[in-house]
Amino acid sequence: MDAIRVGALLDDKNFDLRLTLVAGKQGLSRRISSIRIQKPGLVLAGFTEYLHGERVQIFGNTEMSFLATLPAERVREAMRRFFEEDVACLVVTKGLQPTVEMIAAADEAAVPLLRSSHVSSTFIEQIQNYLEDVLTAQTSMHGVLLDVFGVGILLLGKSGIGKSEIALDLIMRGHRLVADDIVDVKRRMQKAVYGAGSEIIKHHMEIRGLGIINIKDLFGVASIRERKKIEIVMELVEWDPNVEYDRLGVEDRKYRILDVEIAMLVVPVRPGRNMTTIIEVAARNHLLKQQGHHSALEFQERLNRAIALSPGARPEESDVE
């Protein structure tokens, strides 16, 4: 999402913004397009060069105390100049009452003037969390997202390959479901993407032959998770005897989601393969890599050393175990 309406701030129920509209109702369609906020103290002294209109502007106790020292005419002029800079909105924190001059200037310029009962520091934290949530890049994917040993694993594959059945088996082993079928993905910061379930089908799963089941009701709150960082993308494919699948795990594949590269595994599926165990081992192996131990690379290095020590000779079995 590139921008949001100022009016959306008043509709939020999840981030405890505690906002009320004081003036400028006709400007609620103005857009906020930056996750950063601004406390424009110097603007009140006439310095507007670095004022960013696309940000939420905040007046706290310092700004309001300064305005209280000015005569009404000076306040009126300062606020008129401020709102002429085409700002998205102005929020007065700490429950402070905007002055009559501020209200009149906001109505005249059609700029929303809001008030929050939070102190400035708390409101800044809350509004930045809110803006980061609604303004960051996002998409939806067809797959299943699970929390396996604390590792977020996104299962991809064509419809009917068994993603949901594998996920159900993992849940029965004590792992947690994040989303089935539709995974809503958002980028956090620069190098992390998080997945969550769609609001409509959250906590539910479709199992062919059973229909729709509610994982939370069947297995309890410990079986689900609202959101999880995606750390492994695992693509399930039908086994093809003519395809050479990775047998060493030396080459690290990557899958790109919202311009973030994520470790990827391509795992063939066929009768007799215990996919649940394979996924659990993939999660454990990922945790091991995070601790600095790459089993495949360590094995390859040992093999190369053995070959180097005995040119032309096959390394002893004890050297490569």
C-alpha cells in the first residue's frame, strides 16, 4: 500500500492510537504516505524548509507551551503558515486542547486536526507501528505457513500435492499453523517478510474428504500462531525419475518475496516419503546453520581434504563419515 487516508487513523482498533477529531473534517481524505512522523517545532518560528507534508505532524507539550506564550494574532499567523504547507494532518498529544486559532486555521485549510490522550513518546511508537503495518509492501500467496521448531516454513506446490495434509500431521506433532491456502505476506524492515492468515479463513484448514476444519477449536490456542517470519520456502513437487534432485545440499537456493531473498528447498513428493519428518529435519538443519554449522559444506570440505591428501585415491570411509 502506497498511502492511506487520514480518516483510517480514526478507524483503527488494533494499535491503541486513542485519536479523536477536533477540526478539519473535510480533509479526512488527505493521504499519508510515509511511515515516519515529524515534530515540526521550528515551523512555528517560520522555518518550513524541512517540513514533510506526507508525514503525520505531531504537536506535543513543547509546541503547545510555546504557542501559549504567543499572542492570539501570532498563533493565528503561525498556524495559517503551517497548514498552507499542505500537511496531511496534525495530532496534538497528551490530551492537550488545541487553541481556538488552531481549530479555525485547520477548518479553513481543510487539514484534519486530531487529539490523542497518549504522551508524545507513546503516541509516536504506536503510530509508527501502525503506519509500518499498513504502508509496507505486501502480497498474498497460495501456500501453507507453519511454525516448526520456531522456524517459519512456507510450503508451496500445486493444488492437491498434499500441503494441507502435511501441515495437519505437523500440527498433531505439536507444531503451529499460521495460515492455510492464502498467506498474507508483508515486508518488515528491509530483509524480513512475515506471513499471516487471511482474516476470513484464519485458523481454518481445508482437508479433502473432511472439508473445512478449525485448527484452533480442535487442537487449542497452542496449535496456531497469528504471524510468523518466513525463513524457509519449501516447494513440494511430484517425483520425476528423470530429474536430478539436490543430494548434497551444498548449493543454497533462494526464493524472492517482495524483493527479500529467502532460503529455498525443492523437495520431491512420492508415496513412502515421510514428508513430516523431512520438514522437521529441514527446520532443525536451518537452526544449525544459524549457529554456524553447515553440515553439507563441512562434509564437502572434509571430502576435499581427503582427496587432496591422497591424489588419485579414493578417500577412506572413516575420513568422510
